[in-house]
Amino acid sequence: MGRVTGAAIKLLAQQLYDYELSDEVAETVAHMVGATAAYSRRLQTLNLTGLQPPFSYPTLIAEAERSLRDSK
């Protein structure tokens, strides 16, 4: 996989969101994207069977029910 560059991040932000990023912010975002992509490859080696993704529908429902219980 190629490295995500600050220039690519700036271009995406501008074209998709009409938002201008500074060079420093774009480089920081590119670094975060690269680190996340590299780390995500390691997740495949872990046994995560049975865990729900953090934003799956069942997880969101359980969190909503917990919030309602806690607010009473």
C-alpha cells in the first residue's frame, strides 16, 4: 500500500468538503491515516470472534438502553 500524503489529504478535504487545510494539519492527518492502516493489518491476527464493532446496530441499541437506565 502506498503512503498517504499530506497533499492527498489536502486535495480530498478541498474536493469533498470545500475545506482548506494547512500543510501541518494535512501532514498530521496523513500520518494518522497511515498509522491506522498499518495497525488495522495487525487486527486480523487477533481472535476477535464474538466482539461487536463499536458502532454496530446491536451495540448502539445497548448503549441507548444503558443511557436511558442511567438517566432515571
